[in-house]
Amino acid sequence: MHLNITLIIRIAGVGLLVAVICQILQKNGREEQATFVSVAGVVVVALLLLSEIASLVSAVRSAFGI
């Protein structure tokens, strides 16, 4: 399985952006919005990893003959 470097950079970018936004929101007393942004960041990263997870599942299926 080949993990593309652009995918790693995208995930790091999303993480950095979410961290900065959460810090700004928490400094301004908006903890609920900061939580929402962090959950949205997790969802975005999960969607980015969806194709890699699908290829992992197909590799495991072919390895075990399922």
C-alpha cells in the first residue's frame, strides 16, 4: 500500500488549521464552537482517508481469500 505524500501534507494542513482556529475560538470564550471545529476536522480527515481505508480492506480480503 502506497501512502501518497500529498495526502500526508493535506492531513497535516487540516490539523494545523483546526488547531489555530480552536486556539482563537477558545481565547475568545467560544469553547462550543471550538469543539465543533475540532469534530469537523476529524470528519474531514476521515473523509480524506476513506480511499486508503478501502484499499486496506480490499488488500486484507485478497490476502485471506474472503
